Amino acid sequence: MRRLISLIAIFTLITNISVAQEVRNIIYLIGDGMGLASVSMMQLENRYEPTIFDRADNIALQKTYSLDNRVTDSAASGTALATGQKTNNTVLGQLPDGTPLETLMEAASKLGKATGVVVTTYVQHATPGAFYAHVASRHDYATISEQLLYSDLDIAIGGGTHFFDERYGGREQALAAISNRGFAFYQTLDAASASSAPRKLILLADKEIEQRTGYLASATSAALNHLEREGGDSGFVLMVEGSIIDGAGHGNDAEGQQAEMRDFMEAIEVAVAYAESHGDTLVVVTSDHETGGLSLVSSNSDFNLSEQGVEYRWTTDGHSGIMVPVYLYGAGAELINGVIENSELGAKLKAIVAER
């Protein structure tokens, strides 16, 4: 009996390693501020017809607290998701003592994979910054801008021209710095897509992208096309952030959050469609934290009624400390399970990359 159990354990380990080795590409989608209630709201708004979340091959939950606070900010949680280690709030890509942490993108680049980030906010913001920057403060946008140019990213799409202009003393100087670091600069997706430049910095706004309807899906598709070409046989890692879900939560704006969630869900659809046509691609959808303390409650306590109505109620204009969901699709989806730390999710993805 013991021998049989041992054989089963060995077979399971070999199977898991084999599956991990089949993951060539990772598409990592992060809904900033998206909690389980945000997902539930979209299911309700869809009259409980299946959403992209319902189509997940596997699910898990992750705990979001930071190293120094039970309620995280986006810098600490982004760092955990990007590096596999927790840090203090406001710290980005490093430990509190200043020790730099290797990011998923850096690990992937060492293996010859192409890497990129797509966001609806500025590319220097906390979550995207966690994937390439190492600074004591998430608000050090000048250093973060510089570190982006010195990173190995192959493509970055979002806003943020203001911070490059500020760091380099004007637009002309900023463009020179961008070019000197090997990036081709574009201000429209169409112009970037028509170019065969190996490295692209696509900045569509001074700060946040203002016209977001349909944007994130289009930007995700453009990034996938670029990374597929540049990554070749080695593959790629792409991080996509639905950044302004968080802003709607801070503003306790249910209708606004629904619009941001729809845009994010369209990007997930693009990613999952890619994974379905490329059997070596893992799609991971999660959040850095929940914002707003959203709850979905009955409008009437009389449950004998056929319909009491539902209200969206908020409990804070800040972040909350609840766990957030993880949805997995495609190759290797079975490798991430249960209730895990946000840092554990980051570490698992780095391990999957290393197996390739």
C-alpha cells in the first residue's frame, strides 16, 4: 500500500512538472481594486448568464495583506504578485531595507522571453511599476520612468508622457532618452501596430487613458501580436491591468466600476481566446486588493417576496482586507490551487517560467 501511495505521489509530481514545462506564455491580468463582490455584480448585471469568470478552468483565493499592514496598497501587493515576496506599503519592487527583488518580467527576460505591460493608467503607476522598477516610494515617478527605459520590457502601453517629460526636462529630451534606450515611441495603437520595431513604448495620454471603452481589449491584442513575434520559440509574459476599477471603488461608483469591469472582461476574453488557440499559454486573472468594501444586499428584508431588489453598498472609500479571487485558464491552470498568499501566487508564476 505504501509503495502504491509513493508511486502515485511520484506520478503526480512528474505530471505537474510536465504540465509546467508546457507553459510557454503567461498572460497575467490584474483588476486593480477588483473584489469578489465586483465579479458578483457583473454576474448579476448579466442576469446570471455565464461571464468570462464562469468559464475559468480553475480558481483560487489569495490573501492581500502587506508586510507591515493588514490592508495593503497597490505597491506592496503589486510587488508580491510580481516578485513572489511581500514588502511594506508604498515600497515598489524591493524589500523595506532596499534589497531589490527579481520580478517575473526580469526572470522571463533572462530566459529569452519577450515581456510587456498594458494598463489603463500611466505606465509608472504602482502595479505596472512593480514588474520592472525597484524604488523605496511608489511616488518616485522620475526614477520609475528612468527604470522603465533601462528595463528589458519589449512593449509598454498606457499613459504617462507627463512623467517622462518631467524626468527629462521636456518632450524633446524625453523622446531622445526613449530612443537612446532602444524604444520606438508611439502615441496611437494603429501607428505602433504598423511598425516592426522590436521595442515599443506606446503612451496614449499624459497620465490615465481617458477614453477606455474597448481600449484594454485592443491594447491587449496589440501587445500579444508584438510579443508573439518578438518572443518566438521562447515565448512571452504579458501583464495587463484594469487600472481604474480601483478608482471607481474609491469613488463608491457602482455604475463606473461596471464600465471598468466590462472593459477588463473584454481584455480577459482576448487573453482566453489566445490561450484556447495556443495550447502552451496560461492565463491568470486576479486582483491586487479590493477597494470600497462593496457588498450586494437585498433591498427588502421580506424574503417572501418574489423579488426584493438588490442594492450596491460601499463601506469605505479606501481599500479592504478581504481575500480576492484568482481565475485560471489554459495550460497549467491546475497548478495553482486553494487559499494562498499573494506572494505565493507571484512565486508560483516565477517557478512556472523557470521550468520552461
